[in-house]
Amino acid sequence: MFHKYIKIALAVLITAWAVYEFTQGHIGMGIMYILLAGVIVFFYFKNEMLLMAFLRVRKQDFAGANKWLDKIKNPSGALIRKQEGYFNLMKGIMTSQTNLNESEKYLKNALKLGLSMNHDIAMAKLQLAGIAMTKRRKREATELLNEAKKLDKYNMLTDQIKMFKEQLKKI
């Protein structure tokens, strides 16, 4: 995994080499280098380690996802802002089973850095509401649940929100 600025520099150099190949009349090689630069730019915006971690989460292999996330040593240097938000979201979800304080820190950081989709923000707020309920902070949990419900436009989290509201009544 390369630093984000190294990826951009590499893409620029490969694009320059592609232009040189075009000027020499090697059209096929130029096209190949343009495609290679496109792949590098793609991995600038979609980090390869995060993609592998998302694939592991889809297969319900949380230990494998955590291994891929642990390969990112310096998230602030290797990832762009939104990717760092998703890194923190994934770490927060992974640590929610073992360490609630650390999970809460990761999830709040993910919301601060920003997430692209509303249902991801809703999921982070739902996780934070669960942590607040566990810590007996009913008012904060209620606010977070209401915010999550507003953000859940496709009703993907409706069942979980109802379950949390029923548990809040018992507190």
C-alpha cells in the first residue's frame, strides 16, 4: 500500500510516459499505460485495503476484515478524508463487541470525518445509540435513534431502530 501522494505522483508519471508512447507511434502501449494510470487513480479514491475489508465484512469474516484494517498503519497519511471516515466506522463496528469506549471514539471520529452515504451515517448513529444505551444515557440514545431514523430513507435499519426503542422503554 502506497501513501496517497505517491499514488498521485505515480499516476502522473505513468500518464506522462503514455503521452511519450503516443508521440512515438506506439498507440497500444500508450493505451495500456493510460489504463494503468486509471487503475492507480481508482485506488487513490477507493483504498485497496478498505475494499478487501468490506469484502470480508460481507462474508461475515470479521477477523479477516480486522486483519485487512490492521494493515493500514497510518490512516491519516494513507487515506483521504472520506476513506478515513470509513476506516473509523469499520474499526468502531469491529471493536463494539469488545471495547465500548474505543468503539465510541472510532464512531464519533467517523462521523466527524464524514461518510458518503446517509445510511452509513445512520448506521454509525445507531451503533452510538446502542453504546449510549449500554452506558445508561437514555437521552443521548433517544436523540441518536431519532437522527438515525431521519437518515434511514430506504428503511434498511427500521427493525433495528424499533428494537432499540423498545429496549429504551425498559431502561
